[in-house]
Amino acid sequence: MKQLDSYSMMIVAKYLRNSNELMNMTLVSRKNKDLLDKFRFNPIPLNNQSKKLFHCIETQYLYSPEEEIDDKYSNITYCYPINLTEINFKENSKKYLRIIVNQVSLLESLNSEERVNKLHITDLKIRLPTSITNLNILSNVTKIGRKTFNENTQLNQIILPNCIRELGKELFYGCSNLTLIDFGYGWNTIKEGTFKGCVSLKTIKLSPFNSICELTMIPHKEIKIICNGPTIYGKIPYSISKLLKLNSVKCNQIYYGKEESLNNNNNTIPKEVNIIENGCFNCNYNLESIQIPEGITKLGKYSFYRCTSLTSIQLPSTLKIIKKSCFEFCENLIEIEIPKSVKEIPTKCFKGCSKMKRIKLSKTICIAPDALKHCEAIIIY
């Protein structure tokens, strides 16, 4: 730290936690003797002890609701999340670094306030005027809560900014006149029921960084699904990947889930799939045998849980990961060969496989203590 200049030391000081650590930093070198006098704000919460360290503060930074405002400072900056309804914007001396919005009108409250640096929406149910048919979300919004646009029948189009990091479930539930949804370039997951009841929806523009959960409820097959780029890097269900392929969009991670397995009577897994999703075939009592195609790299949790009629399964050489309870209580499974590319047999993987006779695997593989509970199979290397 002796080699750092004073500016760099001030940056380091912002990551310290208490007065003692700050004092120790000033003792590292003589050039740091006046370091604390260079601060125009408090890098740590102010109390009786820390107030003695800073003589040139102009702005008090508040790091938690428990801190008291000192009247001798003309400027106050809130660094912790605060509800927008608690703010009086007429007090010009206050700056807000993080704002939480909960059950307030987006259009009335958030259009013009430049002092809001970062915005979190928590379970926001927006009350839009009936004249509004198109909506662009502000660029400082990072989170949109569950059912934000619930049953807004006037909304026609919506474009989400690139800064969105979290989307709630059933986001556009019942938006019956919505025709276009553009997810921009945000890095987020589209969750269950997002498009449920969007009967007029014509176009969905996905971000290259979107992932899509199962049961997103695409309301009808005529919807055009495209991407703001040639490739999607997030996890995409096989059914939606087929629609993207029609528009020349490549999907890097295609998973096969419960919804697809229920709609596929012959239990064949498409060759385009990379991942068997959690619980894909669980409790499929009619499944007797299955071949996992080459290209599959992961079997999710409970993938074949309680498939009590399953007697044989062939795993591909590309398989790398098997998650917990994958074959738990497959009572009639007789034998299985684990590819060398798999490094771990996880907890409860073959628990209750009472008729298992042989498991062939690599000598270097790690086996969880309860992976073979109530399973008397012979291990063959």
C-alpha cells in the first residue's frame, strides 16, 4: 500500500468498515497523514468516533436507516434502498443512489427525477392511464416484480431497457392487447406464466442473454419469436428453440423439460438438446427404456425419479454432469454405464434402485456417501 498515491488510497478507504481500519491506513506511510482531510463525504457510517476523523465533510452519506442525519451538513446522500413514497423531492439537498419502488405509478413518479441513480422495482403493479398503449421503461430500472403489468388491457407494445437484471413471474399476465414485447439486451430469465393470457401477442424479441423457464405459457403457435442477435446464450426450452430456428437464431443451451416430455408419447429426446431439465421424466411410470442422444451434457435433479418401469438406459459419451436423485427409486433399473467424462455420482443418485446389479464407471469418479443407499449393485471399473 506504500506505493499507492493518495487518490488510490481514497478508493481503498471506501471499502473499509470502521474507524480503526481507516486510522491504520493513515499510519502506513507519511504521505497518508492528511488522507482523511481529503474526503468531502464519509466513507463509513458516522458516529461519535468516526466524526472526529473527518474535518472537511460537506456531504453526509447514510448507509442504513438507523443512522441519524447531522444538521451541520448541507447535503445528504442516501446509499441504502429507500421507498420512493418516502421521498420529498422538493428538498434539493438530497441525492438518492438506490430507490425502491413499491405499488406506485411509474408514469407519474419516475419520468423526470435526475437525482435517482439506481432504481429497484419491488412487486410493482403499475397503474397506467387508459390512454397509454406503448411504454418504454426508464434506463435506470434494474428489477421488475411479479405481475407488474397484470391485466393491463390497454398496453400495446413494451420495450425493456438493457439494464434489467431480474424479471418476476407472470409479468404480462392478462395483457390481452399486447402485440410486441422487446427484451432488448438484458441479462435476465423469463419466468413462469410471463405471457399467459397475451392472446394478441404477435412478436417476442428476445435478448441474446435471456434464459427461459418452463411453463412460460406461449399463448399460440402463430407468435413470431426472434432475437436481438444471431445467437442466444441462455437456456432455452426445446419447443421455443424450434421457433427461433425458423428465424435463423442459434441456441447454445437447449433443454428438454417436463412440459416437452409430457407432450412426447414415444419418449425420444431430440438430438438438438444439450440438457435434460430437472424432473423431466420423474414419475413416468410407463417409461421402460430410453437412449440419451450424443450431445447431452447434463442430467438435472430428479430427471428419472421414480421411473419404476425403467429397466435400461444408455448414457452418451458427452455427458459431464449428473445431479442429485437423478435415478432415485428406479426400482427395476438393472444396470448402467457412467461415461468417463462424469466426475461425480451425487447424493441419492441411485438410492432405492433395489434391482440394480451392475454399475460401470471410472476409477477416478467421486461417489457421494449416500449415492447408492439401498442399492446392492456391483461396481465395475
